[in-house]
Amino acid sequence: MKNSNDVGGINGEHDFKTLIDEMKIRGYSRQTMDSYVYLNSRFLDYIKKSPKDVNKSDITNYLVLLYDGGKASATRHLVCSALKFYYETVLKRRFQLKHPKKSNKLSGVLGKQDILDMISALPNPKHRLVVELMYGSGLRVGEARKVKIGDFDIERKLLMIRGCKGGKDRVVNLSDRFISDFTQFARAENSYLFEPSGRPGRHICERTAQNIVKNAAKRAGIGKKAHPHTLRTSYATHLIENGVDISFVQRLLGHSRISTTQAYIRLNSNSLSKIKSPLD
């Protein structure tokens, strides 16, 4: 349905009430809502138009610009999804936008020893705990930074992740190493585990978690690029390589489709060296 509230301005001040309301009705996560509003705002700031004046060429030209600018296929896919949802689903414009093809390039995977070296290289014990949790339990960065003390069941070595992607809750396993380091930080149950210094009652931002991982890799002398998602990818890959059934990995990662989990099936150099050639 169209709504005059969404005409917005062209100087960075846009009213996306209809967009936000529609996402709330559909139960979108706060992270998705923030992302879609941000990406739509960036688009309007660039083309200097209000939503009612946007045409299909404005969007296709913008997507071409992102491609020419070297933006990753995943980024362009997300931008297209945000614009497509707003203009086609909410504003009922018949643009029939097509998503950019996603790259099939596999995400980087670190060896277990590389990750252990990263953990050991961090002088701050709380920063070590961040890396231990993301790798040891395969969490998304947005999940890890928001966990609360009360979400942990240390006796059963489990953690409840609330409000995951898709609005679902799920339970993940905890490593013995994490549990050992965790106990010194346990405080009030409603406290976030990772709170910024001097700001109780709040959790760290995504950029802080990203910087912790990058700093750990740098200190450990890891040549490969390392991001929070690299830890999650490594967790899944290592579980599968260790013989854990992919359906269990799917549940631990919180994937709604098994095909998403199957993308983590890959062979590293150690796995390849164990395969016997048919020539031998």
C-alpha cells in the first residue's frame, strides 16, 4: 500500500514509516529493519529523489554503479533486496528487479591451530572470550555480542541464543575452554556478557567485535583475512570434517535450509592429502 508518509526529503531526511511498519508486521529482525532503512536511505541520498519519483532505471543504474565500484556480490544482493522490498512489495511498483548473481566463492577457513594462536595472542581476557565463543559455538557476530549471563546453562554446557536470524531461538554447545574462562565474568543474569567499558547494561557494537578478531589475527601473524564470520565458517567446516552429521550442524548454525549448511562442505589441504588418487 502506498503512503504519503514515505515521500521523504532529498537531503538525508527520509520518512520510511510504511517500510518499517510492513517489516514489523512480517516479523523482520531489528537488524534487517535497520539494514533495509539504511540502504534505502543511502540510495535516495545518491539519486536525490523522493521515493514517489524513483523509477526502475534509477535502481538498475545504482546497482551497476555498485558493480563498477567493486562491491561484493553479497553486498549488491542485499542492496537489491532492500530496494526490491520497498519499491515492489511496499510501494507496489512493478519494477520486476532481478537480484545480482551471488558469488560461489567459498568463505575463508582457518585451521584450528591458527584460531588457538589468535586466542593466545590477545592480552585482554574478555577479548579472548569473544573469539572463543564465536569459534567454539559457531555464533554470528550479532548473536555473540548480545548474549546475556542468564542465557548460559553451564552445567549442561549449553547456551540459548534468543531472537536469531528469522526470529527463532536456538540452543548451541559450549566448549570446555570457554566455560573455564567464562566463570570469572559471570555477574547478574540480566547483564550482557560483552559490555563496553564503563557502560553497564549495553553490549559491544559489531565493529568492536570485528576489530577484536582482526587484531587477534594480526597479533598471531595469520596471513589470511579473518573476520567474525570466518570463525563461524571454520566452526562448521571443522565439525563436518570431524564427521558430525550435517543435519546436526544445520541445527547448531540455525539454518532453515540444509542447502545453506551444505555450502560449508569443503576440503582443506589436509583432507585432500588423505584422498587416494584412482591412478594409485
